[in-house]
Amino acid sequence: CKISIQFSLITPTQSSSKPATLLCINMKFNLSLVAVCLAKSAAAFSSQALPPGVVNLSSSAQRDVFTMADWAASFGVQQAEGLQLTSYDGQDYFAATQQDIPAGTCVMYVPSDVVLSSSLAAQEFGGALGDAENQLSMAGLQEKIPLFRLFMKILVEYGKGEASPWYTWLNSLPRIYNTGASMTYACFDCLPPYAAWLALTERQNFVNFQKASKYAPMNEEIVSNVTILKWAYNVALTRSIDWYGERYIAPMVDMFNHGTETEAEISYDENGNCMVYATTDVYAGSPLRVSYGDPTNPTPLFASYGFLDETSPATFCKVMHMKDEMEELGYTFADLLFYKDTGDISPQVYDVALYYVLKKSDPSLADGFYQTMMSGDEAAKSQYHEQYWQYTKEEMQKHVDGTLRDLDKWSTKANGYDLNTHPRVPLILAHNDFVKETFLNVKNNLDYM
């Protein structure tokens, strides 16, 4: 990617290539990596005590974001004029612009030397992670190995303290996360089954990472400290993106927040450099947001990233008891939606509900409906829906009314928790309120159909 705009570190005459100062900066960082990060894999792990100056992971520790921004600039990270990190509360930071930015502008560039990636981590560690990765494979988590490599890389850099080239970035990160991995079983008891299942899956993934880390020649003080391990897991999970099967973290780029409607997108070139481009005209005073995942259903983001996207237009309809029928018809959770503001129901929900009803009452009719669905005969499908509509409606009303009762029960239970020991209660309640508002609108529509 050739950055054609003027950045704060580039003079107009240098805008078509990296300036000489940037080349010197990159050389400095490369030498640091040679000396510290690309040592033999045996030296990457240590059984010695942690050095002084490791990142303070106390919940009261302040994030040092602005020192990190200076660090990033000194190591070649470039950003468009007017782009800055902003915070309303000193805890959550996001990218915003103070100047108009045209669509197509490259708003941030992070050189590959600053980027952490699962493939480079594997090269650095050599075969030292083999036993640990085998443990993940035996647990059915083969697809999580790239994330695990980043997790281990973060642990190693944490263990180096201030000697790590990434110390300043690590010290800018949140200490507290609200992800599923950080939740307790008391949290899961207050969530709808779908949200609880996703959050519990993240917690189980963390537990498997924790177990696997014991098979790597890692500093014993680190692998025995659940607080450090959970923090590193959350950093790897929430700050990285998947790019063609690999996981990447680009410091500074990881400060871009998620949006249902986005203003920017992230890409990597063949050399591992990271670029962020404006996808639309962005006006001064506006945030620049990227997509973390499906914007139509906030619950997966809630479980993996620990926030609720209240601008999401819909949510999964929570028919976990119809999961088998959903999968048999070739649908996913993302297809079965209730829309928050209108109370509309996606057509796929009706298909699954009818199939579920027919399987319970008349397997031969269910098989006929299934064959109709597989053949794509829309006219025949419509006839099934018309003939058995009343049964479908009753099943849907039963599900919606039952979920609304359960939501009240779950939220009442959450309200009884002590916030000092259950700090994620406000997020859980906000999630349940989002679902409740959606279901009330759906109920209103169903009752008048």
C-alpha cells in the first residue's frame, strides 16, 4: 500500500514513500526485535522469576494510552491528520477524527515490525509449542491454534517487563474485561441460554488455553497465575483479527471500536503491514469504526468482546430448543432473527418453528416439509405455512411468552448480586433489557396476527 495522503510524520514532498526518519525508526525497532524477540526459541521461555517493571494488572491500574500513541509514532505508525484517540471516561478509547476525511483515504499505517501475528510467533517459538498445541487439538480446538500462539506471545512479552519492545502497548490495554472468559457461573445463570452458551464456550476455551500453556516451557510464575493468563487470553481475543486463517494484532489499530455502521476497514498486505482505509466520507468530530463481526446479532460480540452493541437492529430469536431443526434446514443463528424496533420476524424462524412442530406431531409431514425445503419449492412451502400457520403461531407465542418470563427471572437474580463481587451485572442487565424490548415488540406483532 502506498500512502498518498499527508500524515503528521510525513512532509508533502515525502508523501509517496516512507520518510528517512521513518526508515531510521524502523531500523531501530528491527534491531530491538533481533536482540530481544527473535532469539532462539529456548530463550523465549524462561523459568526465572519475573523481572521488575511488568505491567500492573491491578483493576485500579490506569491505562497509559497517550504514551502508547507516542511510542507507536516513534516506531513508524502513521496516521492521517486529525485522527486521534478519544475517551469519554478514561477507560474506553476509540479512534475519531477532528478533520474531514474523504472515502478511500488510508487513515492509519502500521509497519509489519510492530504487528504481532500468529505466524511470526510460531517462527519465534520454533517447536516449543508443539506439545501445547497437541493438547488443544485433542480438545477439539485445532482452529484456535493461531489465537493460542498470539496468547503465548503476549505472555512472553509480558514476562519481559519493560525490556519488551511492546511494553508500552501492553501497558495501554484494559485490565478488566467483560468477556465470557471473564464471567462466572453466576453470570451464566442470569443470561438467556444462547448468550450463556456462547459466554461459557469462551470460558471453556480459556480453560483449555490455560491447561495447554502448562505444556510450554513458560515461566512458572506466569502459567500458575490465572489473572495473568486470563488477561493475556482477553488481549489476544479482543485485540486481534482473523486474516485468512492467521491472527494479527496491530497496535493503535486495535483502538478502533466496533460499529453496526462502519466508517473504516482493516487490511494487511503480503508483507504483513497493516492499513486502515476510510470506507465513506468521514466528517470532523466523527468516530472511525470497524466491524468486529455480524452487526445484526449483538450476542456473539457480547460473549467474545464483552460489550453490548445497542445499535444492532436484531437478535437471535433464542430458539435453542430448535437448534437441531435449524441445522437440518441449513440455517445458522444469524438467520433466525427477531428485529428490535419493529418486532419483525425473519422468514427462516417460521420455517424452523413449523418444522419443529411437525416433527413432534407428524414425522411424515415433517419429512415432506423437509423435502420441500431442500428442493427450493417456494409454492409448496407457502402451502405448508398456510395450512399449519395456527400451530406455528402458537409455538412462537409459547416461546416468546416463556422467554419474557424467564428474562424477568434472570434479571431479578442478577439484581440480587453484589456489584463488588459481580461487576458484570450492569452489562448482563443491559443485554437482558435489549432482548426483552425486542421480544415485547415481537409479542405485540404475534398477538395481533
